[in-house]
Amino acid sequence: MYLEIKARLRDALAKLIRAKYHVELPIVLERPPKIDMGEAASPVCFELAKRLKKAPRQIAQEIQNALPPIPGIAKVDVAGAGYLNAYFDRGAFWEAAQSEAKQNDTTQTAKHSAGKIIVEHTSINPNKAAHIGHVRNAVLGDTMARTLRYAGHNVQVAKLYR
């Protein structure tokens, strides 16, 4: 879903830049360093500024004003010296992710329900002092078994006593 929304944003930016400035540019989308800066950021205005001999922030504002609504994107803001920061519509993103997960869940459960998975891991030896390494291995093994069971697999746990 995330990649799909980024592709829509990339396509919309490329189409607008081609139409408005008659320039063909590869559209780079980066992940901003902080989530409050959005889910995707594009430095494309800096490259346009070199070619058009205009300020990057001015170009970013022109693009922001001319950009049509993009499904999955709540808003696009101008940040810093000329970055375009895109904020996903988180409600729509969450609903799409949930429906995609439900769709995959039914197909995955049916595909993996045949057969048995054996998870073999250690348990703590009662004859010697326990330390964090013993506990860690037991917790990892048990977590793996529980996760596989939750995913619908037939799981058998075999513990090694040492």
C-alpha cells in the first residue's frame, strides 16, 4: 500500500512538471527524518531551480498550488528551502492495509494449513543457575511457536533440556 501511494505521488508530480515546465525529470521520493514532516518528501524543486533559474521554494509553492488531489495523500506542504512533503491520508491507509491483510490472511491460512511445524528450542536447566541467555532463548522459541500458531499453523514444540 505504501509503495502504491508513493507511485501515485511520483506519477502526479512527473505529469504536473511535464505539463507546467516542459521538463522531464526523474522524481525522487525520500523518507523524511521525522514523521511530523510527512511520509514522503521530494527534493525535485532543487533540480528544477537549476534548470529554470528560479528559487526552489517558489517552484515548490507553484507545484503545491497546481497539484491535483491524489488518492491516499491528505496534503502536500512546502518545507525548508524547497522540499515537497507529502502526508498520507492515514485513515484511508489504515483501512486499505487492514483489507489487504484480511485478504492475505484467508489465502495464507488455507495454503499453509497442511502439515506440521516443529519448533525446537531450549528450556532452562534446573540443575544450574539461570542467566539472561537461557531466558532469552526460551522466550524466543516460545514466541516463534505462538506466532506460528496465531498465523494458523499446526505447531509442535520440542524443548531441549540440557
